[in-house]
Amino acid sequence: MTRRTTVTDLQRMRDKGRRITMLTSYDYPTAKLADEAGIPLLLVGDTLGMVVLGYDSTLPVTVDDMIHHGSAVVRGAKRAHVVVDMPFGSYQTGWQDALRNATRILQETGCGSVKLEGGQRSAETVHRLVEAGIPVMGHIGLTPQSVNAIGGFKVQGKTPREAVHLIEDAKALEAAGAYAIVLETVPTALAHMITQRVNVPTIGIGAGPFCSGQVQVVHDLLGLYDEMQPKHARRFAELGEASRRAFTEYREMVETGEFPTADESFYMDERALELIRRMTPEPSEDMTDAERVLREWVDEVQAQASAPERTPSEASGYDGA
């Protein structure tokens, strides 16, 4: 039986200085491919609201959305540890609601852990979940669910006051029991300082090369969107343009009759086809005789099958009925 990566494995990787690779995933085929590529940590992020569902932010995403996509990712990944985001509104109303929603996410997706945003303000919730046996990944810096409060998608921790606050956030999450902390869109030097000051893995996205690991949104990595090109992302492929070319070629071949060809078509037994012709009138004719034709054909086959000199298969002439 294939063994999944655990939070203990991730801690061991951090302690040994092995960089942790994390990638977002929102569906079965992507999870399967990432898993086969050896990605040890998959995040079913609420970013699916923007890159999969077409929302302007992550705020409309629901617990049901996360369970729907999280379940598919868990089915696709056999080795990777799958962490599912807790969406906006699923934990901000108190740790009791958070515990209820996190329990449901784990039960209904089969994932290994959940992730939630916020540092000191979320520390009690993290503690309660961990105390109940639910592994939690923290998330500080640019927290998309708080985009309206922080004034947009911009770098966090650029001033001394903000930087100290983020360091305290990270320490609070570690003390609460978070097994790892995502650092999003913070200056490289600050991310390095935080990584040095906590004993759990830090996973950077737009936080420089000195974190314990890195996470990227799969759509950014594959170049699926021209309008979404974050500074922190590198396009490792241009599948958006490749897909457009493929779709265009497909449309043109359908329109010209070049697709499908004989290679993409299926055929049937000529004797069965002849029977269908006998049963089916011309388009302008009535279909009421079809049953009579079929009944006569069955009677004929049965009569031939009862003849002693021939076997049933020989008599029927067609073994597909």
C-alpha cells in the first residue's frame, strides 16, 4: 500500500534542510500528474475561486466548494499530503464553528490537514483544532481572505512595525501547534528572519528563496492565464497558448469535415446493420412495423435453432442479439 507524506515527514525534511515543494491542485488529473512528478505537498487552495470558478476574489468560496474539489484531489494523489483551505466564513465566527467545519472537511475529503489564514488572531482557533487532532497549516503575510481589510493584493511587512507583527504572528502559530506556516508576499529578508525564528517549516510564495519550501498556483506555473502573471510566479510552460492552438485546430477540422476520420469511428456487424435497416423505415415512414420485424426475426432464429442439423449459433448467424 502506498504511503502518504505526513506532517512528521515535512518536519523531518525541514530539519534536514531539504526544500519542500508545494503546489496547488483543484482536480483529479492535476493531482495525479503532480503526485506522479513527486510533489510531496498539495494545497487545495481557496484560490480555486479565482482560477477555476472565475470569481474576482476568494471570498465567495464555500465549504462545499472546498470539499468538492478536495475530494477529487485526494482521489488523484496517492503519495502527496493534501491540505485543504478553510474558506472565508468557515472559522472567523469562532473556534467552535472552525472545529465543526474542519472536521467535516477532513471526513468528507480524506485530506491530511487544513489551512487557515491569520496569525495571533487565529492562534486560539489553531490551538483548538490541533487539540482535537486536526493538523493545521498557518498562513500569514498577504492573506487573500482579508484583502478588503489590508487594502488589496500588496506586499506585507515592509515597515518595522509590520515586520515585527508578522514575526509575532509566526511565533503565535507555532506555539498554537501549526505544523507549517505559509508566508505570502513578504520581503525576502523578513521571510528569512521568520524562518530562522520558528522551528516549523515555512512555505513561501513571493517570499524569496530562504523559506523551508515553496508553493505556487498551478495555473501560474503552467501559463494558463495571460492576465494573471504575478511577479513571484515563473511560467514553466505555456499551456494556455498551446491549448488555444489545439482548440482552434479542432474547430477548423470539424468545420471542414477533416475530423472525425475512419480512425476515430466505430463499425458494426453487417448482419446486424441489415436487421436495423429492415426494422427502421425511411424517415418519412411510420415506426410501428419495427417491433413486428424484430419479432419475426426472433421467431426465425428460434426455428432455425431447433433444427437438429444446426447449432443455435450457426442458425442465428449473428451472436450480438
